[in-house]
Amino acid sequence: MRRLAITGHRGLSEALEREVDSCLRQHLGGLAPRLTGLSCLADGADTLFARAVVDAGGVLEAVVPAEGYREGLPDRHRSAYDALLSEAALVHRLPHVESTSRAHMDAGRYLVEHCDELVAVWDGRPPRGPGGTADIVDYARSLGRPVTVVWPEGATR
């Protein structure tokens, strides 16, 4: 079973989400059904990846960074989060109470440490804050974990 984890940007435009979704599905297509996908299920890249894993017949594992994680997600995303969380074969809950940058960084590290490959929906730019996509990519590379960057050519966020 191949274990892939996701890190990636949130707040993508609808057009960019469609492009990223297509790229993710293409990347995952040859791996299912012998695929396990790990995701924190945030809006944006995490959810696109999780949905693609489930649709491909793979196994979804959710990583919940903190008890208050769901409340920190946008209101409009919570029903999608709940639906994917209910489809997860396993839910890994980290011991944080508040959904902080530290909790998110710890979740990113957990993802990296429990996967064979990190998929990064990343524009290649430096982090905007601690625990962001670039930090998780740097951590994966520091461990020698393979990283596949998925970003549509010419796209901006």
C-alpha cells in the first residue's frame, strides 16, 4: 500500500481549484486502489486531495491537528470537512487543544513522518507564516522524503 500525504494552499480560486483537482487526480490515478491518502481536510488542497483519494477507491486517513481545528475552518467548508472525516478509515488526533500555527506544523510533520511521498500543492514561494506549505515541504526534504509538487503552469494565487 502506497501512503501519500498532502500539504497545500488554502483559499484557491474556483478556476485554480479545478486545475489543481485535475492535476491531483492524474497523479493519483495509477496508484489506486493500493493507495492510502493522509490529509488534515482543510479547505483547498487538502480537501481536493482527500476527495480524489476516496473517488479513486483509496483509503483516507484524517489528521486532526487540535480539538478546536474544525471551528477554525471557514463556515462554508465545515460540511465538506465533516463528510470527509466520516469517510476516513482512521482519524489521527493530535494532542493540541487550540488550532494554532504550532498545531498545524505538528500535523504537517505527522503527515510527512507517516507517508512514503508528500504531495505539495505549492506555488514555490516562501511561507506566509509558521506551519505553512513551504515549511512542510522543507521538513519533508530534510528527511529525504520524496516530494511531488503539483502546481498548474502559470497559475498564481
